[in-house]
Amino acid sequence: MKQQLENIRVQALAALDAAETPAALEELRVSLLGKKGELTAVLKQMGKLSPEERPIMGQVANAVRADIEAKLEERKAIINAAVLEQKLAAEAIDVTIPGDEVTMGHEHPMNQVLQTIKDLFVGMGYTIVDGPEVELSDYNFTKLNTEEGHPARDRSDTFYFTDDDSVLLRTQTSSMQIRVMENAKPPICILAPGRVYRKDEADATHSPMFHQIEGLVVAENITMGNLKSALVTVMKQIYGQDAVMRFRPHHFPFTEPSCEMDMQCHKCHGTGEVDGQVCSTCHGEGWIELLGAGMVHPKVLSGCGIDPEKYSGFAFGMGLERMAMGRLKITDLRLIFDNDVRFLNQF
């Protein structure tokens, strides 16, 4: 039996030295030391030995087991170190290789112009307000003195949600005039920027979705002169002191008197032509409409609980896209919504 144990030790140590993988090592451990292993099979024969031989053989068997277990741990450490080395070599990252360049974004040109406009009006004492894009017809039309049957309420111009035309996507941020005047007392001085929606054709100066900036001032002794002064001051800051603008009479249901403000086309400089062709930006007019404005209609004031005999006010609504076109010299409004990086990177 002693010779058997010695043979098992010699063969086991040689086999363990030859093992190259964790799986091979585990297979040897089971075949040598497992319940059905070679060493276990020899130890089961201990019962056939005399009482004198058993202690001697027991010591030999324990020594053989200890040698095998020690060799197992030694080989396991060596094999695991080799496996780790291979993994590190396979997954190595060369930190000296330049990384991919990360392109830093910047504020969208629309937001750049919007922030400029907001800063100008806040500096003049205006408060920025916001409101719902899904609006009630009462606020979008009725309370703004736009009666039933008015062309602006037609389904060909407005996106309605309900069959009775009571809920819609707002066509103007002018609805914020009503929401503010119903909940605040004069003096009122607000600016309401936001998205609005109309069934306009998508061309160089129109889009079904665009941004409007509504302004409202209500206090005692407000005049048309105050309106013109505020608008000219802001436009000169946006487009430069040499910018050419004009006011012309117009009609809006919620203001009386009313006007529109135009800026000379930045592409054709008022001629209506570019290289002998009709200017695509102003359609040959030589002017680009910037905004509509006027003195708040007495009916609108009284409908909100404000005495038109004591208070007066002015309101204006400008399209942010057109403001951006003029300030950044953009010739086609659709470029603003295309999100072409080549276009955006210019700003």
C-alpha cells in the first residue's frame, strides 16, 4: 500500500505540473482527491491493515494528500496569473493614442436671439410670463375681441382639437394678455414668448409652427408714442443703429388704433431684387414684416375688469423666426427647423 501511495504522489505531481488551464486542474483535483478519486480508493483499503500498520499508512496517506493539495494551490496560482496576464494583454488600452474629438454644442441660433430680446425687455422693466400651448378659444379669440366668423378662426387657418372649435393649438401668445389681465391689476408690463401654430405653408418666411413674442403694457396715460419708442429702442439694439424700419396702419380686433412694423430686407436692401431676380426673402417687397402692434382695445380691457377710462395700454406680437432671420442674415426660415449641423455651426 505504501508503494501505491508513493506511485499516486509521483504521478499526481507530474500530472499537476503538466496542467495548463483551470479546467484541467479541476479535473485532476476531482480524479485524485474526489470521493471516487485514486487516493480515496486506496484509503478505503485501510480497514484491511493490521492495527500496527494503520497509523504508519495513515501518516503516509496524509503526507501524500498534503503534497497533492500544496501542488494544486501552487499550480492554481501560476495558471490564474497566466490567465490574467493573457487577459490584460488582450484588453490592453494604449492611453497614449489620441481619443476621439468630442464636438461641443452651443445654443441654437433661435435661442440666442430669444435670449437677447428677453434681456432687452427685462432691462426695460418687463416680466417674462408663460402659458399653455393647448388653449381655449375664449382666450385665443373671443376675449381678444375676435368674433365668431372672423377669418382667423377659420379651420383653414387654425388647428382645432374639438368639433365645436372650443379647444385649439394657440395661434398667438396674445392669449397671455387675457390670462395676465384677469389676474393682475395695472400697472402691467409683460413679455410672453412661446410656440404658436397656424396652417401656414412652409416657405422661405412661413412655417406651420413658429415662435411669437407677445408684449403688453397697461397703466395710466399710455400712448402710441410709448409703443413706438419701446419698439424702435429694441429694434435698434437688435439690428443696429443703422437699421431702417417703418410703421404702417393696420387692423387687429384687439387693438385700436393698430399698426405693423417692417424692417428693410437685409438681403436685397429694399430693392426687391437680387442679381436681377425677385428677392426670395421679401418676395420683391423690399420690406419684411416684423410685428403687429397697437393700443389695447377698450373692450379687451373692460372684459378683463380693467377700467378703460382710467387705464390704457399697448400690445405687440413679433415672430421670433423673422427676428432671427434679420439679425443673423438668414435667407430661408426653413433652415432654422432643418437642424442641419452645417447650418447651425455658423452661429
